[in-house]
Amino acid sequence: MKTKKFTILHNNDIHGDFLAEVKGERGKLIGGLSLLSGYINKVREEEENVLYVISGDMVQGSLIDSEWKGISTMEIMNFLAPDVVTLGNHEFDYGLPHLLFLEKMANFPIVNANLYIKKYNKRLMMPYHIINKAGFDILFTGIITDKILDSLKMDKLIGSFVSLEEAAGEVGKICNAYKNDDIDLTILLTHIGYESDIELAKILKPEWGVDMIIGGHSHTVLEKPTEVNNILISQVGVGSDQIGRFDIEVDDDTNSIVNYSWKLIPITDKIAKPDKSLKEFINSFKTEVDRKYNTILCKFSEKLTHPKREIETTLGNLVADAFAENAQTDFMLVGSGSIRVKEIGPVVTLKDFLACFPYDDSITRFEIPGSSIIKIFEHIMRPENRDGEGECYQVNSGVQAHYNNKERSLTSLNINGKAVEKDKFYTLAIQNYHFKNCQQYLNISEGEFLASGKQKVVTTSAQEVLEEYLKNNQNITRKSENRLVYS
């Protein structure tokens, strides 16, 4: 039996988390890409066969990223020098043409097997990549969540095999065509969420020989890898505060992992020294951003928080109320994922604001019957939508919805203290992104939204509305008001 040891380091959903922070009682320096790079460099020096991979969503989440539309991120990622990366949904935030430009900037391969240019049946990206390390061949391929289609609704050229069964078929196609006897290890990089990774592993054929799924998207933190259908599944949360580490032993005769250990490694100044050159490079961007955006926008009465997308939050309440006031609407649904920080304030700079709400979009007000409103809330409050992979919402003051988890039913929906009537018409406003994906996210069609003929674009820039609201409302606060209640 001929075996070889490998170390596989992996991240996912870094989301522009470039800078280290001081946390904890003793003021430890935690995270940041210069510390992360320092640890990766240290492992590369200590171990003989090291691979570093990223499972999507390198971009979006910081002003350094959004100010340069991901160009800064790609330059910074070139310092980390990952061996292979797969796409996340946020890699598409700046548009498909810009993504293709960013890919050309990358000094590392970006793999995806299930995204196609439909007319020509050509894959958009490199579908697989084989790395020869210490005489062993390691095959990487990647797939992505159907959420990328949400960003590409207007682009009729691009399509994808997005269901788990179709994605599994694309993985099988790559393995059937390129996984010969010389391939010793097969690793699937995904960006579909942890629960979907488990379902995917169940339907992958053993003959395809996938050994590992390294995932992203759901920001799941695991104590140990999950093993399904003899496939190891791992993921390491979000940001740069930690990294996953596999130490594995691969058998060249059976092309399989015969032994492994895995650790979730906290990135602190105790385990590595910062990469000075990368720190200086990041600071060159930070200096420009600070100079431009460190002006005070407003001050809250207290810190507002947004710890989880699936629950009502004080920051979410403020954002929903601001948009509802502008739209003059009964119901305002704000995508929880469009709020990108866990806390903000009391002092809010323009830099803080843009990091909090980096996405801009139009907001449209529709007039729809109460039966459709009830249908929407039944859909967005259902338990399976609150699993870390669903699309959740923040709602405005005056809305009170109660959902019974055991009975799986919406038990009450009130607006300004009165029950919503099925035959009565109400106004509801949403961001254009959610309108374009309303069937999937809200369980009603575009036709149902437009049936009354009474719709109006109330703003072409949600970001501008929120900025002006904050400027003109000092010392405000919000509390949790049981707008969305689960029992």
C-alpha cells in the first residue's frame, strides 16, 4: 500500500473580512487576512503537501470590497494564493461581465461545473482542475446554489443545472470523463449550504469516487466533519476568524482516504504572526476608504443589532420602518440578507452605513389582496425557510404575524391591530431583487403582484432613501416588538 499525507486548509464565505479585530477579555487579535495568511504560510513551511481552497463568497461584505467592486478583493486573494476556488452567489453581485473580468485577475483557478451559456451548451467557467502533488493527482470540481440565478434573472444567455439531482449529474459527468485510475483524490467544492451538501452526498454515486465536499453559503460551524455515503463534509462558518484543517492520508492503490483528522483552527495572534506585506497592502485600501468615508452620518440612542437573519432584529426594524415611511405602504418586506452587519452604532459613520447596507436596488409598491399577503407570510415564516439557507425578511412597525411551528400554520396576521382580510386590498413594497424572484421567495407570481394594475416604483435607490432617513433622524432607536413571533 502506497500512501501519502496531505494537509488541506479551507475557508468559505470570507465576505471581505480583511481586517483583524481585538476581541475577548484579554484583547486578543482575532481574524483578518494578514493573520490568516500568516497561518497559511506557517503551515506551508511546516508541512510537505499543503493545499488551500476557498468555497465561494470571497467578495461583498466590506467597504474595501464594494468601493473597488471586488478588484481589491482579487488582488488581496492573490496574496493568499489559494490552490483552487469555487464560485459563491456573491461573486455575481457586480454583474456577470465584471465577474469574468475578476476571474482573469485571479492567479488561481476558479472551478464551476454546472453554470452554462445556454445557447452554445458551453460551461461558463473552468469545470475542473487537477493538481499533481507529491506524485498524487487530486481532482477538484465545483457547483453552486441556484441563488446565482437570482442575480442573473435579466441575463437570458446564462443557465444552470441547479437542482441537487442536476448538480449531482454534472459532478458525475466530470468524474466519469476525467476521474481515471491516476486520480487519487476527488474533492467537490460547493456553495449550496450544509443541509444541501448532505442531500447531495446521499445521491452521488459511489462509483464517481467523490471523497470530500468542502462547502459554504450557510455559514455553518461544525465540531467535526459529517460523513455521508463515505463522503466527508465540512464547512467553517463565515469570515476570517477561523480556518478548517484536514490532515489526511491517501492510498494510491485504492484512491481513497485511509486516515484523517480535522480541526477548526481559530485565527489569532497566538498561532501565527501577521503577513506584513499583506497587512501593508490591505492598509493601502483602508487608508483611502477611511479618508473618504469616515464622516459621521448620525448617532443612535443605542447600539442596534442584527445577529440572525431568521429573527426580528432591532436594526432590521429600523431599516424596514425607514423604507415603509418612504413607500407609504401597509407592508414593507426587507430581505434580511441585505443587512450585512451584526451590529451598528451608536455613532454611525458613512463607512459603517455602507458596510451595513451595501446593496442598492429600487423599491416598488404593489396593491394586492389580503389572501396574497397571508400566502406570503405563510411561506416566509415556515420552518424550512429558517434553516440558514432560506430567504428571510424584516417587516415594518404595525405588522404582527404569529406562526405556530408545531401546526405549521400562520395563526394570525395583523396590520395596525386589525386582522388582515382576505378580500381586502393592501399595499406591499419590496426590493426589485425580491420581485424578480417572487415565486421562489414569496410563493406568489409576478402576475399576482401585477394583477391589480396598481404598482409604483417609489424609489430607484433604496440606499439613498436609507441614508437620507438616518441623516434626518438623530438619536433614534428601535426595540424588538414581536413583529414576527414563532411558537
